[in-house]
Amino acid sequence: MLLQQFSFAVMYIILISTLKGGMSQPILLVYRNLVAVVVVAPFAFFVDSKKEKLKMTPLVFIKIMGLAFLGPVMDQNFYYMGAKMTSAAFASSMENLNPSITLLLALMLRIEKLDIKSRHGKAKVIGSFLAIAGAFLMVFYRGPTIEFLWSEAREHQGNSNAVVQGGGQRLL
């Protein structure tokens, strides 16, 4: 889980710098999904090749297409649009709210029952609370600006007297 969160953070930083660098959002989506297919397809082919396969009926095909449209297409487009207009920190913290929002929706739609007295119920509530608190912390924290090799030197938001120029020197 830590490796996944770390890889998401790295991916968000690279994607946001690419988008703000001028790459087209639909082209970036196609590249991202092509890389995902190349990485995941061998696992799916070799691991699931021995399992019994479901028949592809028109109803199953429609469900797959509906999930594909709602998942990668709409989710990623809205994510990239929001991330391009804000920052990578804001976008990744909002993305980390997905499990909490999913739990709330499942509770409202009565898909999930929450037994607060059980260990699992307490874990769900505490995990959701921590995810929401972490998202708020990420959004409201004003830390130092981190300059990457591919980004231009920029002025730190909190210091209005300092100007950052090409070599990264601060002039007062």
C-alpha cells in the first residue's frame, strides 16, 4: 500500500508538470492508459489464463463499457482538469478522499452496514476520518517550494520580497 501511494504521488507530480508544460489532456490520457495496458496485460494473461472465462453477452459488454466510461474516462478527465487548475498536492489529496466518499455513498445507498461496535466498523470510521484529516492537512499546509529539474524556478508564495531567477538564487 505504501508503494502504491508513493507511485501515485510520483505519477501525480509528473502528470501535473506535463500538463502545465503544455501537453494536451486527451493525449496524456491515451499515453497513460497505453502504459497501463502494457504493464497490466501480461499479468492478466498469465495469471487468469487458467481460470474459467465468462461469456461475453451484450449485457456484460454494456456493463463493461459503462464502467470504462465512468472510471478511466470521466474520472481521469475531471482529475486532470482540476489538477491543471490547482496543484499536484491538492489533486492527490482529493484523490485520497475516494475511499471515504465511497464508504459514505455505500452507507447512504444501504449497500454497506456500519456496525460501530465491531472492530471492522471502528476501522472504517477511523480510516475515513484519517483520510479526510490527511486531505485537509495536505490542502492547508504551506511548506517550502520544491524545485524539480524539469520545472522553472519560481517565487515562493509566502515570500513576497524574494525573487527567484534562472539559477535559483534569491535576490532581495
